[in-house]
Amino acid sequence: MSTIQSIAGENEQHPDVALVERVRGGDVSAYDTLVRKYERQVFRIAQHITQNREDAEDVVQDAFLKAYEKLDQFQGNSKFYTWLVRIAVNESLMRLRKRRTGKMVSIDEDVETEEGSVPRDLADWAPDPEQNYTQSELAEILRKTIQGLPQGFRVVFALRDVEGLSTEETAETLGLSVPAVKSRLLRARLQLRERLSRYFKRKAAPAGNGPAIAPLSGS
Amino acid sequence: MTCTEFISLLDDLIDDSVNDRMRADLLAHLKDCEHCEVTLNTTRKTIEIYRSHEIYDLPPDLRERLHAAIMARCKRGC
Ligand SMILES: [Zn+2]
């Protein structure tokens, strides 16, 4: 089934389009299906941008409500999902602006970069390094690490690598050029890699009974 | 190829969007450069870890609450 879907040509109608048409025809239960299908992703994206759970909860509600109200503006030639993500990104940024009143927040924030810098930390990682941590420790490490990225990088990484949007879709969603998305994605990946090295690099000796999350000793 | 050139094409290699000739050049560099090999492998691993671990889980009860709130607001709106 999934194989057939993935090789289906552009003429094949995406199942979401049929659902959208049913909603437009007054069938609210079809919208229920769409909400259920994407609420987790929208929540995740909102968390990535706002970094605040209450805000993310509000964003999920507002984004789906706004999408519902604007559904007649949805063009069938773009994917419902990317259209919804764009709304969710905008709602998330609005939330941030409200929280930090007076401070402009945009996707263009904090993106001073020098191109193509070669990573400094050379240490190789242990095989399956994530297995040295419990699920909740690992989740905490991953959250802390990605939260340290500049927002403009974080959002690109979240959409492109976590949510699986294409480079073009990410660019369209964020109102950025394709080269800008590519440049930020590379910087984001390299920065995350470097930061995760603290936790994942191969230890000189196997860890004994020490703390699972080792202090950042200058070993 | 220098390490800087290699790094600038790292994403294209990871995302498999290089042509055959470019790929051959990149692989040739990798053969002699442990630094870039480590960078490539650990960057791939970074992406894989973020893809495969849910860091912002939506717990079932919260999900149901949000879902109900959304649908209630939509129905009220129409
Ligand atoms: Zn190199």
C-alpha cells in the first residue's frame, strides 16, 4: 500500500485532499480525521519553536482552528500538511512575540554564520551511544541540545530532518530561499553533532557505576 | 579536495543528492581523512537519533483534551 502511494504520480489525489473536500462540504467528522492525523506533528513543531509546553498547547488549538476557518483558501496543488505546518509555524512565532513583548521574533533571528567551518571535536562516538542512557535521560539530552541552537537553525532542522519535509517545502513554509535552508541545515546538523559529542563520544574506559550523564569534564 | 570543501558538501552526500563524479571525489577524500569520516558518520547518527526519538511527546490524555477542544471550537465556529 505504502509503495503504491509513494510511486503514485502527481495526478493521483492525496487522501488529504478528499478529506478537505468533505470538510468543505460540511462534514466536520472529516476534519476530525485530519486533526487526529497531524496533531502530534503540529504539537512537536510548536514545541520546537516556542520551547514552552503551554504555548505549544495553545498553538495546536489555534493552528487547527485557523486552518479550519481558512480551509477555502487552501489550494489543492500544495499538500495539506505543509499548508498546515506553515500556519503552525506562524502561530508559534506569534506566541513567541507575545511572550517576549517588544522583541521582534522572526525566523531570521540569530543566524550569523561563517560558512563551511570544519568541526573541531574529532572524537568518534561509541557504537550505539544512545544505549548508555535511559530513554528519559536521552530525551533530556536531545531537548537540551537542540534548544541551544539559534532559532533559525532549530526550525529548519525540525522541519527538514525531524518532520521530513523536503528542502523546497521547508523553504516555502518558512518563506526562505532554498540556499538559505540548505546553509542553515548544514550548520544545524554540524552544531548538534558537535554538542552531542560531549555525551556520545567513545570513552577511554567503559563506564562503571558513575553517573549516567557524565559531567562535562575536560577529559 | 580539502576538508572544508568536503564539509560544504556533507549535506548533499547525506541526502544523496550528488552526482556520480562528485560522489567519487567525496569518497576518495574519505578514504584518506579520518576526520571527515568521523564527521560524516556522527552527523548521520545525529540525524538518525533525532528522527527516531520522540523528544516532545504528546501524552494520550493531553492529546485527547486538545483534540476535544479543537473540535469543539471548530463546531462552534460554523
Ligand atoms: Zn577531510
